[in-house]
Amino acid sequence: MRIDILTLFPKMCETVMNESIIGRAQKAGKVEIVCTNIRDYSGNKHNKVDDTPYGGGMGMVMAAEPIYNAYKSLYNEGEAKPHLVYLSPKGKTFNQKRAVELSKLDRLVLLCGHYEGIDERVIEEIVDEEISIGDFVLTGGELPALAVADAVCRMLPGVLSDELCFSEESHFDGLLEYPQYTRPPEWLGKCVPQVLLSGNHKKIDDWRRCKSLKITMEKRPDMLKESDLGEKDKKLLKKCEDWL
């Protein structure tokens, strides 16, 4: 898979994407991430990419032409148009399900806005969808783009060492993740739950499922209501009351 990031700050994006798991995935050829500087397509000697908004108002607006030219530079005439996502507080909220769906694409382009946003006409012309990472506003689209790219990349085959690295995580199956523990078995008077030390994998799986259900109902009731539970999970919760 190839991910292109259209941005005014390519070094900012490259610094993050070249580190840790995603950096290793790129070196191993599991994913290709290319950051393109929109200013390189400004068409003027001062690399100016913004202007004052029609109708007045505070701030500046990114012009359509530099963004359009930067995007068109990513593929040749006759090639399939890459799927373009504009990171915007007006977009649909990003989630794990969408991360999995986007990871199935061969090519993904992430467009980072800045200032007061971008000219609406370029959105109408080339943007396939708008995505938000939450109900708040940032100074630019780089941080949301990096979050989306990271979430998508780790769904790609071979990026993580095992499918279990993500299939048991929060949100992957619609639940929050169960608590995790490591050595020592006792710390500051707090002990690791005995069931995790038992070696009984069936009981451990039941405990983890039970904890995930309970935590999701308590912390994110919008994700799961007790009335939505199947009979198997209802019985499991009752069976596991002594663990909770």
C-alpha cells in the first residue's frame, strides 16, 4: 500500500512516520509513505498558497490550484484516481472500522488543511471523503493525518508481528480492551488477578471477555448496552461476577 500526505509541513509528517513500528514497516517494504509539499505547486516565486477569504472574515484560506496541482502530480493520466481523504472537523468521525476499510485500498491520499481551511471548490473537485478525529479544532490537518495513517498502517499484513496484536485491542471488535498486567505479580500491594496466573487459557479468555464487556458498558455505554448482549455474554458476566 502507498499513502501520500499532502501537507505544508512534510518534515513534520516524515519525522513521525519514519519512527517506531511504521518506520520499520516502510524499511521492510510493507507500506510506502510519501509526503508532498503543497508549496512546491504554488506556481509563484514566493510559494504562496493562501489568500484572504471572499466575503471577509478572519484568517486566510488555502487556494484551490496548489492543492489540485499537488494531487494531480501523484498519478499519471489514465491511472486510477487515488482515494483522497481531507482531514476536517466537518468530516465523519474516524474509527477502527474505517481504518480497516481504508487499509484494503492500494492507494490512499491524506490532505492536510491549514489556516481557516481550503477553497470549497477543490473539495468538490477531488475530495472523496472528509474525516475528523474528534469534535475539536487543531491548527492544521497534519496531526489527524498522522493518526489516520498510523491506524491504517498497523492493519496491513506484516506490519505487526501477529494478528492478535490488533484483533484483541480496544474498538477492533466493538469493545474496549481488557486490563493488561506484567511482572512483578505484586506491586504497591496490588496483585495481578489470580486467574491470569492459573495457566487455564479457557478461564483467562472468559475473564478477558468479561472484563471487556464490563469496561465498555461502564466507560463507553454508547458503544454497548446490556440489552444488546447475547445470551452467551450475559451468562459469562454472571459467571464471572467473582472476578469483577
